[in-house]
Amino acid sequence: MVTVRFIGVSEKKDRPERAFVLPQKLVSYIQATPLFLILGFFLLLPIIMIAVVSFWDYDFAQMYPDFVTFNYTETIGSWVTWQTYINTLKFAAIVWAITLFCGFWVAYFLAFHIRTTTMQMVLFLICTVPFLTSNIIRMISWIPVLGRNGLVNSALVGTGILPAPIEWLLYSDFAVVLAMVHLYTLFMVTPIFNTLMRIDKSLIEAARDAGASSWQILSNVIIPLAKPGMAIGTIFVVTLVMADFSTVQVMSGGQSASVALMMKNQMSLLQYPAAAANAVILLILVLLMVAGILRIVDIRKEL
């Protein structure tokens, strides 16, 4: 005799359902897919297109899809190009040194000499007020200050300190460096301030109890712990200076050059493959500099 047992609806509900579980590695890849697609479309794809165009041929009117290398050979083999790269690196080094010095002491003052968190945030927001305006406006605002008949020269000549206006205040390398320091110092202050705020104050108290002077505490405790913030600020400042062309063009009056300004002039002459070759070389140079910074300082704790 065969017995057939029918399962009721209630019994089906009591049975646990099998859940489909994805492997953990596959879940990680799925979660990273949207970011990968965005970065691939807006970052990786344009870089690939620039690299491809850098091997194209061109004339005074248009570009021709091809595979030629003279864009790179002319760029690397030109002494003018080498001078332009050296001049750009000079601006980057000077601006980096000044912004690091000024940015560290501003961040140090906010982190250790302002006691209340509210006042720290208020002063930090005051530092960000100039960023409510355009970089171009803040840069051009130096012209009536540094010009031959500007505020500085008028004050120096009017008080009798100097018999004649100073010519090199405007349209010179000094004006370029001053404007860049003004534009990019906050990019150094912010990461250093963030790093200094994470320092455990008990370490400073322990060093002071051990008899360390203020200078010893600064050099042996604070600066080593602030290196990740300095490295992040360095990456920001160096990359911004290397890619800046408007500041060099306006504040030097056309008397100085940079790689970005050279690329801008090439594009205005429809020499897009040559500009693309310069862009690839500049990108490789900046990536090498960033890689060198990351080899010296580990910034993963700040990310």
C-alpha cells in the first residue's frame, strides 16, 4: 500500500528557504563596479585618447590618424622644451617650499594655540573665504597692488623709502610665485591641520614631562607625525602648479613660460598632437614625483 503525503501551506512556510549567497570576492567587485565605470569613463578614457592623439600626424589645418613618433622626438629633443620644463619645476619647488612653511605654521597655530574647537573651525573657515571667488579674480587682484603705480610702489615712493617704483614686482617670476602661493597655500594648510588634529596630546605632555624643550617636541614629535599631511599637501600643490598656465601667462606678462602654457599655445595653433605629447610627458613626470613622495611617506593612515 502506497501512502501519499500532501504538504500543506503552513508546513511549506515552516521550512527554511535557501538563500543565494554570493562569494565575498564577487560582492567586493560588484560594489566597486560603479566607481570603476565612472573613473574609467571620465579619467582613464580621456587619458587613453590623449595618448592615442599624441601619435597622430597634423598640419596647419587638421589632424591625421597615424602612428608617428616625431611629436615626442621634437618635444624631447628641443632645448626650449627642456628650459620650459626646468622653469615649471622651478616654480613648483619654490611654491612648494613657501606653501609648506606657511601652511605648517598656520595649521600648527590652529591646532595647538586655539583651545576651543568652535574657534578653530571659525578661523579655518575664514581661511577658506577667498575660495568663494574665482582663481582668476584672486590672481588679477594682485595687479593693482604690485603694478608700477600700484599700492606697494605708491606707498614706498610716497613715504620716501624708494626714489622710483620697483619694476620687478609685477610681470616677473616674483609675481608668478606670489600669486601661486596665494592661490595654493590652503591646499597645504588643510591636510596638515587635519593631521595635527589627530595627534594624541598625551604624547606632547609625555615629551614635556621627560624634559623635552619646545623645539625638541616640534622636531621629534609633531613634525614626524605631521608628515602624512605634508605629503598630501605636497601632492596637491605640486600637481596644481605643474598644470597652471593662466597664472604664469598673466602675472609674468608673457615673459615666463610653463609646460601648461606651452600646451595651451600649441592648442591655439591647432597643434593638438604635439600638445597631447607634452601632456603625456607631463603626466608621467607628475606621476613619478607623486610615486617618489609616496615611497618616502606612507599616507594610507590619512585616507
